[in-house]
Amino acid sequence: MKQFDLPQPILYILIGAPGAGKSWFAKQFAETHQIARVSDDAIRYALAPEGQVVDENAQAVERLARQMAEELLRTGRSFIFDADASRRSKRIELIQLARRAGYQTLTIWVQTDRDTAMLRASRYANTADNSMPALDEDAFEQLTKRITPPVAQGTEPSVVISGRHTYSTQAHAVHTRILRLYYGDRDQQGDEAPKTNGSVNLKDAPIPHPKTAPKRTHFDISRPINVRGHEESRHS
């Protein structure tokens, strides 16, 4: 199917409760589109592969993630920020930096029902993709309460995806939002964020069967979207 060029590179900012499925989506999306991913899990694992990272190192991880993002903004290429961005103030700082660098931004809020997310978070292993320690219920609740919803009315373009859906369904939702972000149809979806606090309960959200899922007629999600300033020559 036809690919299309976007007028600006995009900074994707991931938010969601522990165990929601942020990193699982971010890794696949980055691989599909061949873009960089800033991962605080990877940073923690690099600093302490034996899993001995403690609270006093959290600020170092945050600083390194921010520094990586600032360096990537110099490249003019899209990338994913899969690090701590739960608080709106942190996201707004990133968004302002990105806008000054000529980027568009899209906040992707991965939402999963509490029971599923907490179960996942309690089973974390120490790997480069999942370096947070296993969380008990109190720690899970504390981290979840830190999430502040995206700003409504154009300040923080956003999309919600379910952490229980297949990657193809998640990517389709993100791609659709990108098209609307650049090419209109804002009257239907706009830049307004979901009117919720914390995570929406998606326990009963249907998981589309391939035969019944919406047809993707506007682009091929298995191939990268070409973003100006990101695409490289295949012959170089």
C-alpha cells in the first residue's frame, strides 16, 4: 500500500501504569519504524545488570534519559521516549524542547485494567526491557497515582491504546491519530485528552479478531511511515 511523508518528525511520549504494556508496545513500534527508543529500563539495566539499582539512582536514570532525548532532538528524526513521563510537568518540558527543535509530539497513553497491570508488575524480571523490581500493591498504587492525564485542547496531542490488545490494533490506533494530527479530521477526535484520572478500566475491552478487526485502507502498518528528516536512502 501507499506510504506517505509527514511534514515533521515526531517525538512519541509513552505514559501508563506499571505493567500496562508501555515498553512492550514501544519496542515493537520502534522496530517496525526503525526509530530510536529512549528506555529507562535499558538505562537501569546498563547501570546495574545485577539488579542492585536503588532509589538514590533514580535521579541519575532520569537525567540520562533526558540527556538522550535532548541529543536525539538534534537529529531531526522521530523517536520514542519510553521513560518516566508520568507527570504532566515533565511532559510539557519535553514537548517545549521538541517544538523548538521542529518536532511534532504525540503522547501515547497505554491503559490496562488494574488487576492485569498489577499482576504483570509483580512479575517483573531484571532484563534490559524490564528492569524495574517486582512491585507490591502499595508501590503499584503509588506509581499509578503519579500519572497526570494529557493536557486537553491542543497543548498535548494524545491517543489512548489498550495494553491488552494486539500490537497491530495498537499501531493502527496510533497511525490513525497521526493522520488526524497532521491532516485534519480534528472535529471528531481533536487534541482533547480523555476526561479521566489515572487508568481507565479496560478489562472488558474487546480484543479484535483478525477477521473482524477494522480494515486498514490508508496505510500498511507493517512498513515504516516515512517522516521527513528520518528516512534514509536505501542505497547509501
